[in-house]
Amino acid sequence: MSNVMCANSAAGVVAGAGAGHGAGNGQGSNSVNVRQFNERVILNALRRLGQASKADLSRSVNLTSNTAGVIVKELEERGLIRSEGKRSGARGQPATLLSLNPEGAYSIGVKVGRRSVDTLLVDFRGHVVERRHHERDFPMPEESLALALGDIAAMRDALPSDAKDRLAGIGVAAPYDMGSWRRELDIRVDAYRVWNDVDIAARLGVSTGLPVFRENDGTAAAVAEMFRGCGRELQTFAYLFIGSAIGGGLVLNGEYYRGVTGNAGDIGLMPVGPSRLASAPRPTHGCDILLTRASINSLIRHLRANGVEVVLRSELERAIPLHPALVAEWLDDAADALVMPLLSAACLLDVEAIVIDADLPMEVRRDLESRLNRCLDEAVPEARRPPPLRLGQVGRQAAALGAAILPLHLNYSPSREILVNQ
């Protein structure tokens, strides 16, 4: 049986069941399930809030103060949460602030991409303890697998001996169908199509013996933003990340949504008009797809077509400030390509904001945001306002960090399955 998992989590407190007491006819196993569910609701709230008092938590998750207090005490005894001292500046008796105990559990995240392999070890709060990064130009599956396994072994060895049994698992972020769209992404190796037949997460599970949780890299990046970025202020947002290609995810009512196939928010395949750049390939149909025009690969292609040799990301970072005119041409084309997909997403989903992040220097991200705002203002339909744009707060490691958070979130999240597992 495969130990690779993909799951949605469902937030919300089950009311009417106090600490250790059944509700109605639901005594026994049902009350235990409700209790476990509500414990995870509190852990989930702390993961999002960072710090909170017992009163803050009871209000946030809609539990009685007594029930929340009993659950908090037990979670403290199990080493999953801890006191952070007293809140200062408030009137009356200062409240004790609580947070997740960083040593309560650990997790490893692996992001397998078209140009890199990243591995992170995080603690229970999702803070990075150790990281590894390998730049490769379209690595084949065996190379990516070997790099990831070497990093995972090193990180497991680095854990304290008393923490090895608190490793929640491995999260994997990787594009689905990674061997596709070779023309659009300038992948010149025909053999690269083999990626479409490789389940990298299953291979990692067999080799490590650990549970593995996989999501599309765009969805994983949205998870990172949900917990460590704009998601602390926004409950519903569309997210996109410009990397080697361009992907995205959806956060609806405080929970990430993966869709039927795990591709919810995969904005990179939305149809757009042909590129205005001479460096871009001509579409084979009347329209193109977004990843052809708004991706790191399309920027590299434009630089190369104009005599700038770029292969690795480090070379791209050096080239960007040296060739501002070429970067500006790409930004104009990328912003133009993004307008219709973003307006369509805003009309369909009615989100609070659209969050944009990228594996690009901050000044380039800000420039793209500025150009996009101008384009959206010009294109928005009558009686509507353009969707608010927010810059992501996680940056280039968003997918790897989201992957690392997945085992923690899904092992300790308030899944509705808990309530029916009697």
C-alpha cells in the first residue's frame, strides 16, 4: 500500500462537546473523536496566529473558555504547545501567551522543480532548521531523487536522538505532468517527458519508510503563504507563483483547496494571446498558455535571444541588473499576459485579494506588481474594481516551505474524517 497522501483539511469547531464529555448520544468513541478534532482546531489556530492567550483561542475557535483551557493544558503536557510569558500593555491581570512548541514535532519538505531541488527541515512552528539547495538545468528523475534522498538522510541524522520519533513525515511539492509543455518552456531534451510517468513522492516513500504527503508545487506554495504570509490577514485569496513555469493555488475560508485532481488554481495553463516578444515561440493554435509568457523560463529565453547567456538561477540574478531594458520588455509582456487570467479569477472567485510571488529579486516583483495594477485599472469592466494585488511574503522557497508544512498541517489539522472514524 502506498504511503503517499494528498488531503484537504477542513476547519471548524464541533460545538456541544465539552472536554472529556459526550454530546447527546455520542458518548464514548464519538466524544474522543470530537475532543481530538477540537484539539487540532486549537493547534491549527495557533499555527496561523503565532501567539494567543486561552481567551484569544476560545474566541477564535468558538469553544467555551473552560473547554479551551482543558485542551490547552493537555496539549502543554504533551509538549505540543508552550507558554511564552505574559502579555504586556493590557489592563488588568496580564494573560499568558501560548504558542506551538517548536520541538513538538518536525517535518521535511522537498520541492522538486525543473531547475532545482530544495529540501527543508522545519520544526513544529514551520520555522526552517536546515535547508539544502541544488541548481540543475532540467534534471532527470534519478538525479533529482538521489539529491533529495541524500538531503533527507542528512537531515534525519541531524535531528536530536530524542526527536527522531517526532518526525511527522515528508511533504513533496512538484509540478504535475512536469515532462509536458517542452516547447513552451524551452525544454530541449525529449527524454524529459519521462517525468510524466514518475511518481517521485512514492519513490521517496519507499526509500525512506516515512509517510509522504504530496501536492502540486503551486498549491504547496499557497500553503506556505497561508501560514507564514498574507494568509494571516486574508481568509480567501488566489495565489500565483512565477517560477520556472507559473503555478498557483486557492485558499478559501482559511483552508487551501486542492480541487478534484489537485490542480486548483493552476493558472499557468489558462489561455492567453500570443506574446509580443520576438523571442517567444509562436503558438500552435490561435491562443497560447500563460506559462509561455509569464515564467522564469520565458525571461531566460528572452535574455538568451538577445545574446545574454543564462543557465542557472545565480546567472539570472547577475544578468537582471545588467540588462534592465530586456527585463522591462519581458515584464511588459508578462503583465499583459496576466491581466485576463487575473480578471477572470477575480470574477469567478470573488476573492479578497490576489497574492503574487516569484523566484525573482524584490525590486522586479514590485515592478511587476506596479505594471499589473496599471494594466488591471485599464482593463477592468464597468461597475467593477480591479482585484487587490498583494506581494507574497515567503519568496523563492514558498513551495519547499509549503511542502514541509504539509505533514504538520495534515497530521494535526481538524479533518472531518476524525469525526466519522468511530
